[in-house]
Amino acid sequence: MGKWFRWLWLFLFIAPFSSGWGQPINRILIPQMENYELDIQNTYREYQKIYYEKKSSLAELRAFEDIISIYVSQILEIYETLSLSGFGELETPRDIAARALIYRALIYLEKAPLNLEYFEKACYDYYRALAMFDNVDTIPAIFKRLPEPILVGAKEYNRLIDVIDHKGSELYAFGKVNLYLRNFKITTNLDIDNMEFVRIECPIDKKKYTYYSAGNLIKETFKKVLSNDGQSSTFLALPEGSYFIRPKTNNKASRHIFLSALYVRANQQHDYVVEPLVDWFIMYENPSTKKPRFTRSTTDNLSSIEGNGKNSKREDRKKSSNKSDAMEKLIVLSEITNSCLEKVDINLIFNIKDPWIRNKFTTTVAEVIYSQVETLNFHNCWSKWMLSWIIAKEVTQKFSPDTEVPTELIKLVYHCLKNI
Amino acid sequence: MKKNGTFIISLILLFALKLSGLIAQEMNYDNCWKSQQYTTLLDTMLKVMIVPIEDTYKQHDFIQTFGCAYEEDDIEQNSIRAVYRAIIQSIRNRKVSLRDDLDKILESKPPRPDNLAREYSIYVNIPTQQEPKPARYEIKILDLEAVATIESEKAVWTRIVTRFAYKEDFNIAPIAEHTPSEFVNVMEQAQIILKGLERKKFSKLKKMIFIENEAIVFPRSIAELKFGDSMTLFDEVDSYKTYPGIYLGKGIFTCETPDDGVVICKFGEERLFQLRIDTNSFRRTTPHYAELNYQAPESILECIFLKFCHEKPTRLPYLGGIN
């Protein structure tokens, strides 16, 4: 009896400690992140109040921006700690971190009409938030339902994408440029401090968005490259246009500008590789365009290599069998949509349980995807999730106008796009 | 009157000088393969490859091969590459295969024009009816010289002699060929292509890389692309319209365009002409450049690229609003 009692006592003594040791770090840190997020939401609400109602001074607004930046950096630090520690799922902390960045972007967007530099700042936060989902298949936080709805102006929003859609259309005037520096060697002769990043001025540019951060970011990346095994990377948020890097001392007609030119189109992502070339460097894009698979066949391949754009066999065939070709593609797309329906919760997409309605729904999705794939959006949209959002909006408009775009529908379109 | 005459003559002289200056400026990119200071590495190689193998070596079953390199901005690295190419040529000529990691051997004891690392010993596999037989292989570097050429100021060429260390291995090995350097042949072919490109002779280039042949390799990304690989570009607005393109190196390629004829671009510039690269369409129809790891000289690529860059638009065409 005494022996049993000793064991029981030992168990009772050790149990609280063992549960303390076993408690994962994320159980402590995630609630902390959630608290900070709540603070950010409150600050955002206050910011709107003092901006629109009290018409406060810029200094006061600045103070609010600083406060929100502190919360954001705290959240990002915790997120980094969690991702480095490798404890548990990263989905919740990633979502909180992304939302925090989007909130700050929204604050910057409020003030941007007064100071155009804030569009650029907002863009960096927006891109950073979306980049967190670059290598994962989970839906970005921006499309997910918020833990608590937020009040923007007089309207309540349940998802950040709806707020961005309403307030952040100016963000789409920028393009994202990912720079990957590689193959730089210790012998590479570059005067980094003597470089300047310049935009080719064009009279058709409507609004003079800024690109102040780009120059410094490029210099920092170049400085890192030699201490980092010849490789380094960064990303830039640049308004649409053409840019180049040149040595400050050389004149404008320097040959360097042609080698280091980069071209940015609005609302697109460009991956640029930077490599040394003779005594300077070359910046070239890493092409990512793939023609949709359902438009390719063996015969396509042959004619495309031979083609000169004017009398290719493909074009002749296009004229004769345009309709049947389109029908064929629509059937393929409908099949893809049908198979992808299994990957999402169809109960959350309108009311499509009835076979006839379901059939009509898949046809509508296929038609809208087809119309987008055949237009510029397919090649120009910089993220499959963003394109899914555009398509899902159009499907909602056709299928159930004046309702919120279902998140599951965005997921469905994303899976379809991945399969073509 | 005399004063006026002198004035006019001096004006004409001044104008002529100015004009010659301007021409000289443009001449930099007029002929990428011409230089007042340097000759091409190919010319250098064609001269040195005439040198016959010494009788002493010939009598002792040595064979002579050549190698050269210009890719790196470093004489030591180029020396390693040049010797590597010469040894690999010798291995090909003997119809044997490498057993050792040649790269590591050369890196650990790098050959340089100014040091005394001149002899190496490696192991090769001699093909036999049964299992391949390992054999020791002797390498002697007879010449290793750094030369400033149009391709690179730090180019290196080498002449080596090689043989089996033991007579019995020599006796069972296949009869050796005496090709001095296949790499030089490839360099010659590539030089013709690059010279043709300076005059935008795209059809000649298409013939030389057998663009219509069946592909032997399908590179999956630009990182896998080698000189002479082909690709398809399609119109951004009407994706049915396609145009051929050929990769040259360092992100530079040449292609046909809807309205501007043949252009030489870096990746991303095709969009200036309303085109997109279909990354599913990368094809290799000629294996030689990839097999011998040929890379077009950076100086030539830069020159060809810059030669025509003034003709390009500076801004992407407007294709309508994007949601």
C-alpha cells in the first residue's frame, strides 16, 4: 500500500512540471500575437476616427503609425521565432502576421492621398503579406474570414480582400519585382555606393507614384551578395514603367543602362536575375509564362517552332475550327472544375446541391476561367490567388449577384488554375 | 583671302576630326570580333594547334591534345578549365572513361602559367569484353599560356600529352584517335553563328542549330538553357501567333518579332515587342554546345546586345487595363 502511495505521490508531484515542459511555445506566443492584432485593429479604428472626424494634425497621425508599427514588428518577431523554432502548425501565426501587415498597409492607404509616398509604403507591406503564402498551398489570410469583423468608414467587413478591393485599388498601379543576385564573385568589380536607380520619365504616367525605397534596397542587396556566397535577393514595389541602374559618374548615354534596364507592368510580378557581365552586370527576367496545357498538343509544338506569327499552321486551323476548339477547351475545363469540387467544401459555395444547378455552376466557372485564360489576365496577373479572386468575383456576379464572393469558390478556382 | 582659305581648311579638318571621332565611337560595336589590340582565341588556337607532337613523346605512345578557356575572370580558373578540356579530349580520343574526379584533382593542384604543376596522374577505365579495366593515365602539360584575346583578357590555352602509364594497358585499349580539340571546332561554329547575328542572319542561325530537328533535350527552366537552345514566343494579345527564338547565353537571346524583324534581347525585353516566352517550349536540337559546355564569350554577348539596343522601345506597350 505504501509502495502504491509513493508512486501516486511521485506522479502528482511530477505531473504539473511535465505539462509545463510539454506545453508548446506556440500556446504562449499565439495568444500574445492575437492580443497585438486586437490592438492593431483598435488603433486602426482610432486612426480613422482622428483622420476623418477630428481632422488631426500630421504629427498625431504619425504617432499612431509609429504605434501600429511597433505592434507589427512584435508580431513579425514572434512569427519569425515560431517559424525558426519549428513548433507546431504555422498557419495561425502566418495569418496573424499577414493580417497585421495588411492593417498597416490600410493605414498607409488612408493617408496616401496627402502624401504619395504612402502608396509605396503600403505596397511593400501588401506584397510582404502576400509573399508569406508564396510557397504554401493554403489560401492567403487576405481571403479568409477575419476573427472579428472590422469597421471601415461606415461599412463592416469580414475579409481583408474586400477592404483592399474597396480602398486599395491604387496598389494595383504598382508591380512587384523580385531581384535574385547570383554568380557574383570576390573579383567582381562594382562600385556599389556609386550606383543610382533611375526611372525613365514618361509623360503618359498619370500619377507620380514614388519609388524611394528601391535604390537603397538594391544597394543593400548588392552589399550582401559578396558575403553571402555570391547570392542575395530582395523585392521592390515599383510603379509601372521602365527603370535602370547606372553609375553616378557616367553620363546618361552609358551602355550600362541598357544592361541593367527593367520593365515593370502594373499589378504584375517580375522575377529578375542579376548576374555579372564583363565589368558590369546584366538584369534579365526569369520568364514564368506557360501556355495553358489544354491548348498544347504535339502538332501545336511543331508548328509553334516553325511559326513566324503570320502564316503558322495553327492560325489557319484557328480560322477553320475556332468554335469546336473553344467547345473542346470548355469541356476540358468543366471536367477540371468538377474534379476540383472534391477538394473544397461545396456546401459553402452558394446552393449547388441540385445536380442541374451544379452542372450550370461548373459550366459558368469553366466559361469564366476560359474567358480569362484567353485574355491578358492569365499571363499578366502576378499571383494565381489574385487571378482566382478576379475569376471568383465574376462567377459570383453571374451566378449569384450582390452576394459576397465565397472563400471556397476562390479556393476552387485556384485548384482549377493549378490544373491547367 | 589667304586667311579665309586657312580658316575654311581648318574648319574642314575640325569637322573631319569630329566625324572620325564619332565614327570611332560607333565602331566599338560595329564589329564585335575586331580589335586593334587583340586577336580571337580561335585564331590563337588554330595557330598553336599546328605544332606537331615531339618525336620523343610520339615514340612513347603519347597523344597530343589542346584546350582553352575564357569564361572566368580569373587566370587560375581558366587554366583549370583549359587543362580539363584538353584531358577530356584525350580521354575521348582514347575511347576510355574517367575513374577519378578530375575537377577535384585539378582544383587541389591547380595548373597555372607561372607554377610548376605540370604533371598529373589519374585513373581511367578501359572498356573490355568483361568488366572495365582500371588503368593509370599520365598527363604532361607542355604549354600553358595566358593570352589577352577579344573573348577575355584572361584567356588561357594549353597543349598536353597523355599516355597509359603501363604498356600492357596501351595494348588492350582501343586505337586512339588524334582529334586535337573538338571544343575548338565548336568555338568555330559558334563564332560563325555569332558573327551572323551581328548582321541579324536569323535563318542561317536556324539552319546551323537544326531548329526543325527533333529535340533531344527539353530544358525545364532558363537555368538549364545552353547556347543554341530554341524556344517559342507567343503574342501577348493573340497567343496563336508564335515566333521562334534562340538562346545565346547570360539571359540574352535572339528572336523574330511581329513588326521589328529579328531582335537581340535579354529575357523580359520580349514584352517590349508584345511577346511572351512559353517556358514549356524550351528545346535542344543540337547537343554539341551543351556536351562540351560551350558558353558564348561575355564580351561578345555584351557587344551584340548593345549593338542593337538603341533600336528597341524603352517602355512596355500598353495592353489595356488589368483588374
